[in-house]
Amino acid sequence: MLGIQIIKLTTIGRKSGQPRSVLLNAFLIEADYVVVGSNAGADTHSLWFLNLQANPAVTVEVSGEQFEAVARITEGQERDRLWAEVVLADPSYSEYLARTERVIPAVVLEPVMEQGL
């Protein structure tokens, strides 16, 4: 689907302190990668989301390229706007929202720019 890519997201385990990787759908919205913590509509957050909530420093691998990023959990109108874009790209995500009462988070993965010496 246009605007959707599979990424490998690596977080640091909030309990173990060890790298934890997961494959996720990422939505390319306005040049940003956005992932959603749908957990298929379960009433609990995904483990990867809990990890980045504890430590937002993540590694993203997409199309053979890897970069460091900071995961920014969106709120309010920004989250609602991104969620609408996600559902537009893949309407099956609206089914997840119907299965749970929790707010499904939308997370922007902001690349960390290396400082020149």
C-alpha cells in the first residue's frame, strides 16, 4: 500500500536493558515515519510501546538503511490527525479502535541528526 512500509524498530527493554526488535507497519506521513501502538485492538499496550515510553531512543531500519531516532508520542489534535491518515492508508486500523477503549497511540519517529565536528 502506498505510504506504508515495514520497518524494524529496536527499543531498549524497560526491564532488561537489552535491545528488543519488532517488525511494524510504518506510515510515511509528511516525510515522517509514524507507527501506531494498536496491539491489534487489545486493551493493553504493545511491549515495544511500553519500552519506548520508558526510553524514547530507538533504532529504525527501513529498506536496508538504519538510523537512530527519538520516538515522540503524539497527543490531542496531532494524534487525531495522524490517526486519520493511518486509517486512510489502511482502513483495517479502524477495526482495532473499535475493539478497545484505550486511546491507540500514534508515534512519530524523529531522526537524530548527527552534529558535524
